[in-house]
Amino acid sequence: MKHGTRLPVPVTYLVNRTPKGLVRSAYRHPRRWAAGAIIFLALAAAATCALRKSGDKPAWREFTVVRGDLSVAVSTPGEVSPQNRIELKPPLAGRIEQILVREGDWVKKSQVLAYISPPERAALLDAARLKSGEEAARWEDAYKAAPLVAPLAGFIILRRAEPGQTIGSGDAPLVMADRLIVRAQVDETDMSRIKVGQRAEVALDAYPGMKIPGRVDHLAYEAKQANNVTVYDIEVELLKDMAIFRSGMTATASIIVTDRHKVILVPAEALTDIAGGVGVMVKHQGKAPSVVPVTVGASDGSSVEITKGLEEKTVILISLKAVGAASAQNGSMLGGKRTGH
């Protein structure tokens, strides 16, 4: 170590020094002690400012009561499927001569969809074609192929065969449907709130963000067991005919069980328990706030309908602690079956 080099002064050394020694050290090293004093004062000022700011934070926030719309829905996963799926089987075995439709084509009742030759006709035509075209045409006119017709109006959802293939009487070269619906299952605890004719909204996984209007068309009368839970099948009719629908698509059906319009609404966290019910903290002009009893109606989890006790444009106070607790509770409930819109 070079002569004259000064080592840093240990903290324990400074602490153990007597007041008289500290004064003497400060006199000998004024710059070092001045810098320490400035840092100490800055830290003290910052701590005081932080405490002052934390003490100034309001414990309540104001909310002006308004009228609005409230919808409560029961949401359940489902699948797009034909309401009536019909496999079109020929009356006899034979060879397909013509198929006149493609998948997605709409057909009328009794419309001819395909022609099938019985084995005897197919053999005669093959032999006639070896002779000449005129001979084949004569046999085609004399021995007609058997038609395959549509039993009802609808559309083709599946084409399984092509001309030239031989099929049996039990094979179905075409499959059709009268219309597509959404089949879903609901928990038995929700059955009391779901009725035939209720409005519904359908969302498709293939087209996120799109809402298709629908209505409840049928409720099953026999329960099923799904993962040890009692459920009932429901059918949702699609009210908008869209070309994007395909059988087998994954969907989510939201059944609107409560629909309120222009009602008094407050945030759910505004409610507080009181003797005999619930109330809200109301702000008054010129006097202290007070808790006013209210009667609640429908709720979607975030907003609550007030049927009695509050008027529009009333200013209420909501505890910020209640807001935080409600946010945490709502976050923990994400992914549940019941949703509000």
C-alpha cells in the first residue's frame, strides 16, 4: 500500500466514536460528512412524501346511478348438427349412373338426386356399348334406371359415392338434412330458468366475435349423466340462415334467461349488508353520507338491478376495498357456466 493512502472509515468505527470525536472527524472531512447529510435528508423527505400521499388516497369513489339494460344468460357448449339427418339409400343394389347434386345444394321434396342401374340393366348396357352407340341408346331408353329421390326439402350435407360405383341396398350414397341447429346440454339446476321460445345467441369457434341469433326450440324430457352431473339436452334453432354453418362445428349457446331494459343499475360492489337486507351508501348535499336500504332484482354478477330505494342520478359511494374484493372474486369465477352480458 502506498504511503498516504486513506482507507474508508468503517461504520462501526463511526458509531463507536464519542460525540466529541465525531465532531472532530466532521471538521477534518467536511465533504464526506456533507454528502452523507444530503443523502440522509433526501431519503427522509421521500419517505415523508410517500406517507403523505398514501394518507391522501380516498377510501371511496363516487358513482352516479343510471338506467340501463341488463341481460343474464346461461351459457353452455354445443355443436352444430342437423335436426333431422337422413341417409338416402336406394331401393335396390346396383351401379350409380348419375349423381345430380353436390354437398351444400338445396333440394325440393321428390327431386331426383341420382340414377341407379340394377345389376341386370348394368350388364345389358355394358354389352350394348360393346356393339355400338345406337344399341346402347336403345337399351337405355327401353330399360330405365331407378331414380333416387329426396323424401323432403332440405340440403345435401354429404356425398359418399360417384358415378360408376356399385352400391348395395343398405348403402347411402347421399346424406341430407332439413336444417341445422345447435345441440347443447344444460345442468339440471338451470332447467327452471330455461323455457322454449327464449331468445339465444350462438357463437362459433370457427368465427370468433360473430353472434348468431337463435331461440330455444326444444327441451329434453329425459336426463343424461355427463361426468357424474345430471344434464338435459336442448336444441337451439338458428334464426339466421348463413352459408358458414357446417355440421359438426363447435358452438357456444347463450340462453337469455333475464332481459331487463331501462332499469336502475348499480355496481355489485356498491351493496352492503344491513339488518334485514342490503343497502347502499348515498351521498347527501350538506350532510354526512348514509346507508339507504334497497330492494334488488336481477344481476349478471357485475351489475345489479335496483327495484326500490334509489332514483336515477343519485350519487352513491363505493368502498375501494369492496371494489378490490369484488374484482378478485370475479377473477376467480372466470370459466363458469353462468355469464352475464
